[in-house]
Amino acid sequence: MVKITNDLLKENFPNTYLEQVAFEVRFPADLTIKNKIPEFQGIIKDNFNAYNEAFSLKVPFQPDLEKSNLLDYSFLNEKDGLELYLNTYSIFGLRTRKYSNFETFSKIFLENLKLFINMCKINSISRLGIRYVNIIPLEEDKNKSVQLKNNYFNSLIKDEYNYSNSEDQQIYLRYYDKNYEIREQFIFRKTPTNFYNVVIDFDNSYKRLIKIEYDNITEIEKMINDLHDLIKKKFFDIIKDSFLNKLREKKGEHD
């Protein structure tokens, strides 16, 4: 088991297996937001210069239903692989598949969240969440993949359920740590390319109502820092020293 220290929690790793990272807030739906989207886009377009919109529900529309109430919007920074998104006027977030580090990503999220909150007069948040999805490739041979899995990770599956003849194994946990809800998935699976991998997926959130004071998101910043520390601690609880060493390898060292 990895020994968790303050230095470890602050460490940035050169070799990560992050597939996607997302930070988001949810708030009571407000249809007046759609009138402010052009202004918001005008402010952020230097950094998010591509724009997409799509219907959030792929169902036949009734004649009397206002279609624009069901739109999802995304603002893209294609160079850095960043996407700001607004869904059904009740979810605002930032996601990426090209994660650099927590400090940079959280700063971009908070800067744009502050702009959005002030422009759209958001006065409360019902959920604040951050999600980290790791995908670790293993081998094509199942026995070698199982050996790597056991060498890299502490098992979350009890021995009596850890069937060797099973192609896929999955455990899903949902629990609370103080004010935070933790959703944790550990998946061992065979992919369509016939290789095996492990998925470690953390989706942590603060679900109590957060009151927003004008131009002040200090409380949100603190909660994001707490959620991030909590995810790192849970992640280090799962991995072993052998996998920690892989995270510290510079890319290409053992290619």
C-alpha cells in the first residue's frame, strides 16, 4: 500500500493514464440564460473560439414544446483540448482529454465559472463535482493482464467473487466522507481490440446547496481543492508502489 504524504498529494506525475477530467456545477434551471449566451461567448471567444450546439434529448418534439429550452452548448479550445459546456440551462462545466495539471485546469474552470455566475446572476449551486477517469492498458493475454492488475492495484473485489474465468470485473461504490459524496468504479475488462485494461473512475461531489455571493467564489475554490485531495487519497488507496513508480516514469523510458 502506498504511503500517503503531503508531498505525494502535491506531486505532479509525468506519466498519467487520465482519459478524461471534468469539473462542473449544477444549479436551478434558468431559461433567461439563453439570452446571455451570445454575450458570454463574446467574452470567452479568444480562448474558446469554436462553438457547437445540439439538442440534449433525442426524442420527437411536441408541436408546443420550445426546442431551444433543450439545447446543449459547448465552447471549444481545440489547441488545448478544453471544452466549456452548458446543458439545459442548469449544468455548467469544463472537461478535457488533454489534462495538464490540477492548478492550471482548476484556474481555467474557476475563471470562467466566475464570469458565467456574474453574467447570468446564478445565486445558488445544488451540486459541485469533479471527475477523474483513468484507463490503464494491460496485455492481450488474460493471465498476464491479471498478473499486472494484481501487481499494480489493491483488489476491491473479495476473493470469492474474483473469478479467474470472468472476462470482466466491476465494482461500484457510493458512499459519503463528511460533506462529500464519493462514487468510485474499478473495472477490469476486455476491450474490442482484445486487449485488457483497468478503469479507475472517481466522481466526487458536494451536493448541499451552496449560496453564491456576488463576485465571490472562494468557497467553491476551497471545495474543489478538498474534492481533489480526496480523489488523490482514494486513488493512492487503490494503487501499489509498483504502479506509483510507473506514474513517475518519464514517457518513453521503457518503450
